[in-house]
Amino acid sequence: MIPGPGLAFGGDYNPEQWDEAVWKEDDELMRQARVNLVTVGVFSWALLEPEEGRYDFAWLDAHLDRLHANGVRVDLATPTASPPPWFTLAHPEAMPVGADGTRLTHGSRDTYCLASAAYRRAAVGIASALAERYADHPALVMWHLHNEYATVCYCEQSAAAFRVWLRARYGTLGALNDAWGTAFWSQRYGAWEQVMPPRATQWHHNPGHTLDFRRFWSDQALAAYREQRDAIRRHSGPQVPVTTNLMLPGYQVLDLWAFGREVDFVGIDHYMSAPGMDGDADTAFGADRARSFGGGKPWLLIEQGTNTVYAGDRTLPKDPGRILRSSIAHIARGSEGALFFQWRQSRAGAELWHSAMVPHTGPDTRIFREAAATGEAVARLAEVAGSTVSAEVAVLWDADAWWALDSQGMPSGDLDYHGTVMRAHRALWDAGVTTDFAHPEAADLARYRVVLAPSLYLVSDQGAATLRRYVEGGGTLLVQYFSGVVDARHQVRTGGYPGAFREVLGIRGEEFRPLAAGDEVELSDGSSGTVWSEALRAEGAQVVASYTTGTLAGEPAVTRHSFGAGTGWYVSTRLDDRAYAALIARVLAEAGAAPEVPGLPSGVEAVRRRAEDGRGWLFLLNHTAADQLVVPVAGVELLTGEPVPAGGLRVAAGGVAVVREG
């Protein structure tokens, strides 16, 4: 359940940074911008609990009452991502320790160790106090726990908790030693006390060790979330949903599928990572992942930047019109609204240059005018609330595969999990195909015509069996290089590559041949590959393209294999962009997976949301600098309220349109 009615619009609100004159202006400006939901209290622990066990709620009472009187609903946050100075001084052992042994000190946010009993008690304490105080406040419509769970700690408390987790997972030291292959490098453990977190060491860590530590840390974060949630539930009923804000794509060492099962709905923070069309593709990537982690249910964009594009070592501004288009892009892919960090730009503190809905220069600005126009647009789309997005194609996503591939000692430094997965999603986005993400062990893969495994280095036995059944039952699976290589213990599947998929793909790989930086291999279809190559032999598979240069000349590079009622494709190199797009198009066409709206002009994105009663809405986003005519489209365009002309709908340059179809 996501707060309604209609769609949410607003952002983080930190009134404690301002005075009464500003609060009065905020009330008026929020009305102008159609703000109906704000997140309050994310970084307010020091004010709410100025000393241990003594609470000051009077100031928060006044703001919640004021917001409610002005028709603004509240997403009340627990402030546990930023412990106050009194806590860090009283509990220095709760400060996080880096892999190099350095203990951090107070002075930023996220300075805590999730394995610290003192921190966990304090976090549950403030969460309980807030829930007891505000469970029945009429402004409250959702709970927002913590903020972007992220900090990893290597301290002695973490070490003790890690050993408890390992005992539960493996039972005996013998099983642990077998899983980690500790016979190598004389690493065999003779007592549980000998096992430590993977702290800084001479050279490469044991990959099974580092993989399990990341699994453990994700479980620690989820346990901390559950503790706060359960404390709140003792006071606040199930009608008020509880969630947290997840960051995308690789900021947090979290299994986001696991979090998706525990939150009442998925909430994300998504900050655009590139300008231009790359940024639009990045938005779709983040939105599709958020929807998928929640099982396809509606979700909520909790944070985005109004005028923020994080591009490497600098923050770039968004082009005019981008605030609206980015917000609607998230809603198109299932979000129940669009929120920002934050409402008013801070004049002091670590994020004084973080963009906001009301910038330093005030409301007479392009940014505020565009934010207000976006609020008006979101209000006009209220009827789409509760509707969902469906897809015929999925890209496999697995935290274990990411963490394993991120280990030291890989054959190539260009094996980039996130980059490879994002490239697969981008090729589908360019093809106009709506895409889900799926776990390799998901029970419902059969609903997809095509499944892509772009970077599935690690796959469990269950995942391998699930994908085998998927292809055998009629699905189309496209596997890319260096996938299916190790099992869930990070141990190599011997006998030939890609071990988990050899039978399904009808191939046997004998040797990996990573390419030097800048090197290319040529293929028989005129395309080229970089990063990687493999010595393969076809064992039943059809050779679609072969290598034509170097030691692999004449050997398979791209293959296609009929298996059961389905098809397994394999690509053993990183194809150039043109060839990769052509391969994706061929795979989609053969499987009958069509674009959402065939024949769209290049640079125009189309996504549909559908309601259970059969109603549908077509979202059209024009990412180009010219007006684009989209035909055929029939219905009423909601942002203007006008019927779509018989000759088609013209979408303005950089603009959006939303059509109620029928």
C-alpha cells in the first residue's frame, strides 16, 4: 500500500534548518507546487533526542500539525543514519572501522556499526519513541526507516557477528573450510576465533571469504531494518506502510531482492548519472530495477535531484524541461509519485550545494517554476495510481554474481558487473522494449519471452536448474561471456565453460582468452569484439558467427542452440555496439518480443501502465531536441485534457505526453 489518493509529489523537508518566516513562505510555496507529501526527520536525531533517553518532540509536533493543516501528508523518518554526538562519545566502539583498521570519528553521516549492540539499541529506542508519539497523528501516511543503508564495518563486533552468521550457515568448521577452499595458501581454520572479516592484507583475499562477508553484511542491514520496523509496528498499525530508501545501482552492499520482500513497498533514491540520452537510459534502468525488486508492484521514487546530474567528479545541471521528463519517466515505469531531495536548498552543512525544489536564489527561478509545473503535471495523472507495468523481457540480476565478480584476481580488469548489465538493459531500451529484472532462481521466468544473462559469473545450482527449465519449456535465453563459471560457493564448475549452461547452450569452452586493453577481434559477420574472447567448440549449437583473426580464427564466437522447446544463445566476446544491437533485435524478433509501440521515432520512449479493470495509459517521452509525431495513438492526453488528433500525437521537443487509451 502506497500513500494516496493520487500520486505523491514533494520531497525531504527539513524545517529545523529555518525560522518561522521561512516556514510561512514554505506553506505558500508548497501549495503553489502542489506538494502533497514530505519526508520529515531523516537527519534530526540530535534534536529529537538531545541526550540519551530524553526526547524533545515539541518542535516536530508543531511542524506535523502545520503540515497537516496545509494538506501535506508526512513520511516520517527514523533518523538512525546520523547518530548524534552524545552517542558517538558515549559509545566509541560503535564507530565503524575500515578494512585497513582505521576507526572513523564523528563528523559526517553514516558513522555507525550495524553490528554494535549499543547502536542497535539506540536505533530501536528512537524508532519506538517516534512510533509511540506519532502513530495516530493525522498527517502520518508512511514510515521511512533509516537512510540509504550503506556503511560496512570490519571491527571486532563485526567479526564476532560474522562468526555467528558463518556457524549458522555452515554448521562446522570443516564445511566452512571446504566451501572457501582453505587448503590453498595454508588458510585452513582450526577454530572459529581464527575467522576474521576480510580486512586489508598482503595481496588477494580468499574470494569465498569476501563473498560471504558481503552476504553477512547485507543480512546485518536487513536485520537492523526489521528491528526498527517491528518496533514501529508495536505502536503503528499495518495501515501505515513501512519502507526504506534503497540506492541504485551499486552504492549499497545489499541484496535488494531480500529487502524487496521485507518492505511494504520499494522506495528508491535515484540520481541521474549522465547528461543527454545516457541519463534517460539510466533513469529507465533505475526505475525498472525498483519495480522488479518489489515483484512488479507500484513503488515510490523517494529522492531525486531537481537540478543534479552526477557525472564523475562534477555535478552538472539538468537541461530545461528535464525535471518534468525525469519525474514522469519514473512514474511511467511504476512509481506512485516523484519526490526530491530536498524541498529547500540548505545554506550550511555538508550538502549546501545539493540541488532542491526551492534553490538558494528563491522561488523566482527556473528550477522552482519547473518543479511547480511538474507538481501540476503529477496532479493531472492521479488516475494512474495503483496501475502496473508488464514486460515480456527480463535481465538477470543477482547480488551474489555482482559480489563474486567484484573479487580480486579476476582474469581481466574490464569485467564490470554493473556496466555489463546496464549495457544489456540499454540495448533493450534502445529497441523500445519494456524490461524487468529477475533473479536466476525466480519461479516465474516462464512469463518472459526472452531472458538475458549478461554477467552471471556466479550461478547457484538452483539458478542453473531454473534457467534450464526455462529454456526447455520454450523460453529464449541469451548468455554472455564469463557466465555460469562458478557455483554459489565461488568454486569453479570444472569440465568446461560455461559450466552451468553447457548443455543448454550446446557448447564447451576450453580456454578464456581476455583481450589486452584496446585490442579487438574480428568476427565473420563483419562485427568486432573487445575485452574478452573464448576458445569454444560447438556441441550441437549452430555457429552464428566465428572469429576470423588471431589464434581463434575459425572457432565459434556467437552460437544458437535449440534445447527442448526453447533456444539458448551464447556470446563469447563484448560485441561492438552496432553488432550487439543487431543481435538483440534478432533474438527479440525470433522470440516474438515486440517494442511497446513499433515504429516510434528514434529518441522517443514509450511505456504503458495498466489497471486491473482494463484501463491503460501510454507514456511518451521525447528525448530529442525536435518535436516528434507519434502515430497511431488514440485516446485523451491527460496533461492537456485534449483528445489525440486523428493524425497522431505531436510530442514537443524534450517533452512528455500521457494518453488514456481507448
